[in-house]
Amino acid sequence: MTSNMPSNNNHGQAPRLLDQVLDAPTLPAPAKDPASVEKHTRFGHDLKSRPPCILKRKDFARWQAGEKLPDAILCKAVREMESGLIDADLGGFLYKQRVARPGRGKSGGYRTLLSARIGSRYVFLHGFAKHDKANITQNEKEALRFAGQVLLELSAEALFKALQVRVLLEVRCEQDH
């Protein structure tokens, strides 16, 4: 695929996500709950067009590393959302999704806030341990909603730049074999 994107050299190689964003082939979607598929396609989401783009903000990644929370747990949260298991829809494409602490369950685990266009793009924005904080404030929710909407609307070129300068990072999901 020909692109107006800057070419990569060995020093600034773009993450493999960029290839997915720019020229991902059409793949069959995994089996989904028919009601979930109908709900998301009704709102303009095409669950069959390409694998989802899963990203995290740089500050979320910093928090995640401090908590030793692997990307695999974030990938599981996205798969749950795609199958209709959403913990809380906070409006404006902002969702709260509980994730388990490694080796434990969700009840004493973490809360993540992410913006999502189900089946397309997911951006992890904020995370916290349930024992540290009961919930976010209304002001935090509004700020996260705004930031998330901006990130969901990024063009391919803007997404490329955000990945290059590491404002956004790719969530690495290993394919199940």
C-alpha cells in the first residue's frame, strides 16, 4: 500500500500496529453473540473489517508497569467488551472495565477506563486499584471522555505520529494458536 507516511529507518521503526492500521487485510471475525454484533453494527461498527486497534496512553502504560499488569489482561478486557461484557458504559464512548490482579480475581483488582469504538479502536486512558480509590470524580470523567474522543478520532496519519513520538503505545496481544 502506498502511503504519504514518513518512511521508517532502523532508529524509528513504527510499531507493528501501524501496519495493521494502514493496510490490515479483511479477516473473519471471531464468533460473537448475535445480539452484541447487531448492537455494534447498528451504531456503525463493522466487527469483520479488521482486528481491533488496542492502544494505551503513555501515562497509563507507566501506571500499568508499576502495577506489573501484563498486556494480556488488557487484551482479555477488550475481548470481553467485544462479546458484550461491559462493566460500565459511562457515555461518550468512555467505559469502565474491571481487570483482575495477576493471580487473583477482579473483585480486588483494578479498574480501567478506556475509550472505545467497539470492534475497531480501544484506548486505555486511566487505571487504578480498587483498594486505592472507589471511583473517579465527575471532572476526571469529563476530562477522560474528552481525551478519549480526541484519540478515537485520530486519522491514520495522526495515529502514526502519536505512535512514533510514543504519546500512544500499542497493547501487545499475542494471537491464540
